[in-house]
Amino acid sequence: MYESFYGFKEKPFTIQPDPDFLFLSERHSMAYAMLEYGVRNQAGFSVICGDIGCGKTTLLRHLLNNLGEELTVGIVYNTHQDMDELISWIMMAFDQPYEGKSYLALFDAFQQFLIKSYVINKRAVLIIDEAQNLSPKALESLRMLSNINADKDQLLQVILVGQPELRSLLRRADMKQFFQRVSVDYFIPPLKPAEVKKYINHRLHVAGRDEPIFTQAAIKYICVESLGVPRSINILCDTALVYGYSAGAEKIGLSLVRKVIRDKREYGVLGSQKDTAT
């Protein structure tokens, strides 16, 4: 809609995880370095946590794009509390048959899969997104799977990615045995105020424009309103560009950003709530 008006080759502030737009802040860089270290050094469990919208999935996509061919990757999405029989989901993630088998049969089949992968010099990496939804029972199943080894080699590496509740879950007294298996863990916080400007300009550059569009005052206001959360920054900036295009504004200034936020609060679905007759 506004791409040609502002000279973009694509939308700069989509909320879809896109590794091409990855902005490596200080903490994101460290989180990625920890993930990469865990994979290369065959860490049994790696845990990455962060608030909603802080870029965990984008970071994960970047990791997937840079993994070597010696790795076989399985990804479990959409986790929930009822996934006590996690082994079925894991088998499905690695494209292995799982229907109609008992837990014992699935465990044996997965063990054979890991051994066969090891024989042909393939290491299995299991990634579980939204891992904060897993029950202690499901996590215990993961711990048991991590016991499948060949001499000194770890046959299965597990990367857990989740919201802050995952960190709280792993800190429980009854999860001590599991947490002792975690070799790599890192928490990604929101962007610092000084990083928000770099983040915005980085996405503008990737989208095809180097000339700044947002004024300094506008960026400061976006920083305050978004609390430094990348997804919130994207939503505010994208909406501001729509407003700017509609108004024919070459620059996005403070007054326009204030109008965006005011309208979201007043007219947005999740804005101010008023009593209504039913």
C-alpha cells in the first residue's frame, strides 16, 4: 500500500518472523551465540526465554538457516498442557511413524531412529517452541529421551524456546533434576532505548530505504509506548506509515505517531473498554 510512496521494495515492519530482518541487539547477539555454541558442542538442553514479541522465533529461524547438513532437525509447535505423551509429537516432528503405537513402542522406535541417524553421522536436534506450555510430566519425558547416548556422544539435542513462564517452570523444586541437564540458557529482554532507533533504521534499510523517515521525537515516543518490544515497535511503525501515506507525509513525526496511538486507544478493538448495553 505505502511501499512505493516511501521507496520500499517490501514492507519493513511486518510482524511475521523473518530472519532477513533480524536485528542483532547486544542481547540477541549473545542469545544467538549461546544457541550456536549449544548446537556445535552437543549440549543436551538449551533454553532461550523472552517476553512475547521479543524476537525469539526470528532468532530461531536465523539459526535454522545456518545449521549444517550433518543435523536432522525436528520442530514441535503449538505446545499445550495436554501434551503429556510428547513422544508422539516428537516422532511426527522427525517424520517418523507414530500412530497406533504404545509409549514403550514409540520410545523404542525413536531410540532406533537416533541410533540410525548417528551411524550415518547425523545428529538429531529437537526444537520445541512455546515450551512454557509443557507440563512437568512432558519435560520429564524429554529428560528420559536425553539419556539415549552412544559412548560420549549426545544423540539428541533439545532446544526449548518459550516465554518467561518457562523460566519459572524450570525453577520449580521438582524440576531440579531436569534443570541440571540444561547446559545453555539465556533470557532476551526488550530493546534498550538506544537500540530502538537502530532497530527501526535497520528494518528500513533491509526494506530498501536508507534515508530516515521517522523523526527523533517520533522514535522516542515509539520507544516509550512499545516498551522496547520489537513486535510492538513493528505494529506502531507499520500503522504510522499507513497514516503517513494517507496524509501524504514524507516524514513520520511526533504528532502523527501520537495520533496513531490515540486512535488505537480510542477506536482499536483492544483499546479503551466502555460499558455497553447487551
